[in-house]
Amino acid sequence: MLVLSSPSGAGKTTIARRILDEDEGIAPSISHTTRAKRKGETNGKDYHFVGKDTFSQMRDAGDFLEWAVVFDNYYGTTRAPVEQALAQGRDVLFDVDWQGAAALRDAAGEDVVSVFVLPPSAGALEDRLKTRAQDSEDVVARRMRGASNEIQHWVEYDYVLVNFDVDKSVEAVRAILAAERLRRARFTGLKGFVQSLLAQL
């Protein structure tokens, strides 16, 4: 379970999309959210867009592996698709905030590998938020204030990268993914392979 977090506008969603496009061994975790759909977003691909009543019913039924409130909107990861992908031997990528990351660590422990993405500067973060032209000036200002709280949680993550260049950041995350897949505890069938190898010697 690969978790990417960052303050809004630092680039985690761009990095996540690139990783998903380039690696067939990892599946996206598509969150449910109560926020409005942005221009260019597709229901069922970027998010599952639902009303607060539907979200509350799903939460109360225990459908979510994790959920959180971010800028007055609800976000949650449904349990069933994640468990299905893991059972098929695929990794799962999560694009969540620090609250979601903490909930996933509580639920899955060592199965979670977390990466925090930092912007190169506060100015660059504000420029990115304004350039994407998806939010009003008030929302941009609010997201900048929220970035301070988000960034303070960087110490809770396994890896931290500064997104100076998106191509290099994608390569860094791919390297993390490759290394974590080679950990002894995650190497499916390794014990049997080694025993078979020893038997041939």
C-alpha cells in the first residue's frame, strides 16, 4: 500500500497519475468525496463523487478503510476494492492527506509505505495553486493556510521528497516502489524458491 501525501498543489496527484500510467503492477485507490467535481475530473476515475448523506451511510456501515474531513469536504477509501487488488497480488496507490495516511497505518501497519511530497518553496506552492485555476482566490488562500498544518506531519512518513522537478520526483517514487517490493517480507514465494535452490546444491 503506497501512500502519497502533500499539501494541496505540491504535486502528489500528478506524480500518482504518472506512476499509475507507467506501472501495471499498481492499482489506484479511488476515494469517495463529497466535494464538487473540478473541471476535467471524471466520476469513477478521479474520485467517486457522492453526497454527504451517502457518504455518512457508507461510513456508518463500515465501508471505509479510512476517512477524513479536509476543507469541509469528506474523503474516504472503500475497503473492498483495496482488499481485492491486494489479493490479486497488486500494489495499491493512495493519494491521501496526513489523516488518511495515519488511518491506513493504523489499519495495515507494515503493509503501508508512505511518501510525503514537499513543494520547493511556499511561493512555488502558491503559484501552482493559482496556475491550475481550479479554485477561487479565497480557496487558494485557505489551502495555503492549510499547507502549514499538513507539512508539519512530514516526520510521520517513511520517505520525503522535494518536488523541484516532476520527472525526477516520479523517478524517486518508482525507485522507492522497486526497493520496497524487494523487501524480504514482501517477496512472495521467496522461502520456497530458496528451499528449492538449496535442494539442488
